[in-house]
Amino acid sequence: MYESLAKKLESTTAVKWFPGRGAKEEWIVEAEAELGFNLPPSYRWWLKNYGIALLSGTGILKLGPSETRDIDDMDILYIHRLNQEDEEWRAMYPHRLDLFVPDEDELYYFDTSSSNEQGEFTVIRYDLMNGIVEEYAPSFAEFLEQLIDRRSSVY
């Protein structure tokens, strides 16, 4: 189902991933229970098969074991918890689950209100410099493929 993405991951230099560091199913189930919704299928696939990766030196948010989650600033649930502590943030972004923050100019997040028939969430790009919020990709898999393509052509 994700053959194209897997092939790109094998050959790209834009993404450095670490074999054998995939998330365990119970970590995903725990996170989904806390979030109150299922993570998108392509992101679940990514978590289980790859788990940890750097895209041009910046980490894509991952999911780790619950015992390290409270101190792991690369854990998607940890970042979500921090965001939820801010009442103003919660009011402004009730359906935002941060995914990738490559620099101070932009960030990418799941729009959890946008689940399609496959259970995928739209990935949104937020241009922090210009205040532009736009759809970047209809799924995590397509988000990652686009970023790999874009970053591979730069280097």
C-alpha cells in the first residue's frame, strides 16, 4: 500500500531513519486512547515500520514508550499535551495535532477534523512568517513523499 513511499525512503538522502526503532502497537493504542481518536493509517504504518526519522536534520514527531513520553520532546503525544495545557492555544486550534516543525518559519500538523473514508487526516502547512495556513497533503504518506521530493531536489 505504501510501496512508493518505502522505495523513496530506501533511496533518499533527505531522510535519515533508524531501523529497528518502530513504535509498538501498544504505544499507539495508548496514545489513541488518550487522544480520543485513531491515528491515520499511513502514520500508524510509519510509526510501526520506521518510527524515528530526521528530515534534513529535523525530527518528524514520533511515538515512544509511555515511560519516556513525559520528557521526550520528539514524541507527538508529549507535544500535544504541552499544547493542550495552553487554554488559548486549545481554543484557537481545537483540531490540530502537530507533526513536524522544521524551523521557525513553518510547521506541519494533522487537521483531526478532516478524516477521510480511509481515516487519513489532511496535513496542513502553517507559514508562520506570513500567517498562511494551507492544505499540504491529503495524508501523512503523501506529506512525507512531497517533503522528500522537495528536499531531495534542494540538495
